[in-house]
Amino acid sequence: MISSSDSGAAASYDVTDKAFTTYDIQACLFDPQRVEYLRSAIFQTVKPGDVVVDAGSGSGLLGMFAAQAGAARVYCLELNPEFIRVIEENAQRNGLESQIIALHGNAAKYDLPEDVDVLISEVISAGFFFEPQLQIVGHLRKFLKPGGAVVPRLMKNYVELINAQNTLYGLRLDFDSRFTELAGDHPLSHPALYLSTGFLDPSDPTVDARVRVTGTSDGNANAVKITYDIEFAEGIWADTPTEFLLNPQIIFLPEPVRVQADQEYEVSLNYLAGDSPLTCKIGVLPASA
Ligand SMILES: C[S@@+](CC[C@H](N)C(=O)[O-])C[C@H]1O[C@@H](n2cnc3c(N)ncnc32)[C@H](O)[C@@H]1O
């Protein structure tokens, strides 16, 4: 009955060292709902005269909002060297060049030139897969002044058992993970919270979680679905997908597990934040009473 992936050998590369391309960055830019959540959170949090870091800055968008909110200085820290000129030119075009300082480096390791009042970092995806949000915030939190704030401030991740559509275009495609839900995906359990991360608090980038889920109908679980919600700033919450944010991550199990309604199952998840979902070790077992 146990289903556990062996593909989860320890990552032999540094997961914090993968930059986005200019193609990827457009997806975040042209998602007005995502941008509106972040803009409101930044205007609520940044006070005139603040020093701010925007880690994983991309086009410099969030850093520019911080500058518009009155920040004295905004360090726009970005791993992809191509974006440094983009950030500088965007700042200039918007008359914000006296406040914005573009820095090239890995935000999970970079030592800032001074302490900051606000740490902004949106390199988020379901379960913290793919992007090193935990490593970046874990490192840069050291540069936060007492009473400083982080945007977003809280993220909650949930796991549920599903029967996922495993064919597409007439082919079996049930190995790779996906962030798109398909018409043939059916829930088989309630979602259960497995990771609640307040970005002001220390957190381990190695996720090692064990939770109980209750079956909602009978069927074969061939995948888990990871979903999340976010608090961007106090009172600014989101729990439904926008174009780019809050999409689920569906990860197939090596072997399906038979699920019965009203039965409890213990789901274990073990992976390194920032790594691919294919490295995630997943266990599903009937819960012992
Ligand atoms: C999801 S995009 C967000 C861009 C921008 N903050 C926004 O909200 O529009 C993530 C950005 O973080 C950058 N990034 C990823 N890992 C990084 C790291 N370790 N250090 C610095 N930048 C990183 C990527 O290259 C990309 O530009």
C-alpha cells in the first residue's frame, strides 16, 4: 500500500542558483491580479524613508512600487545578469533612479550593504518547489532591522490525494509533475495543511512533513495535489489561482494507492525547497488508529 518515490536523490547542485529567463519573467509581469496583491501589500507596508530590498527583482516592478511608496533606497537584487540593465532602465524611465540600486547576485547568499526595514521577495510556487523563496528569505532576514517587515509575510501549503488525468493527446503522461488542473482530475480526500511558513520566523528549507488526510470518495489515488494560500501583508490574503500565482502542483505517485471514503491516510512529503517536484519523496499509508 505504500507508494514512495526513489527519484528523490539529494540534489547535487545548488537549487538557489537557477535564474529565470526573460520569457519566464513576462508571465509574472502580465498577471494583473498577482501584481495588485503585491502592490497593495507594498503600499501598506513601506513607509516614507524606509530602506527596502526586492529580492528576485526581475523587471524591478516590486522595487519600483516600494520607491513610489516613498522608500529612500531600494536594493533590487537579481540573479539573472540580463535583468540588471532592465531594472536600471525601468527605474530611469519612471524617474526612480535616485532611489533604486540594482544589484547582481544570488539573494540566498548576497550580503546587503546595509540593514533594511522591508524585505520583499516573491519567488513563490506551490510547496516552495522550483524557486528558493525559503533560502532567500532565510538569508536576507539577517539584514532586517528590529520591527522590520517581510512581503509576502505568510504562506500555507496543503496536500490532498487525487485521481489525476494521466493521458493527454492520446499519450500516457503521468510521470512529470504539472501546475495545470485538467478536467479529468478528481479529488479523493480533503486537503490537509502540511507547512505553515511565517517569513519573519526561521524555517528549514528541507521539508519533512507527515499529515493525515481523510478520504472523501472511493478511488485510486495516483497523485497528490499541493495547493497554497498567501498573506501578502496583514489582511491581504489570496487563496485562488491567478494567471501565475497560487497554481497547484500535481505530483504523480510511482504506484497508485486505493482510497476509501471516510478512511484516514498518512501522507509524508520529503524534499528540498527550490528543487523539482520530481525529487519529492511521497509516502501514502492507511493511518493506524
Ligand atoms: C517570479 S519572478 C518575480 C519577479 C518580480 N519580483 C515580480 O514580482 O515581478 C522571480 C525572479 O527571481 C529571480 N531569482 C530566482 N532565484 C534567485 C536568486 N537565488 N537570487 C536572486 N534572484 C533570483 C529570477 O531570475 C526572477 O527574475
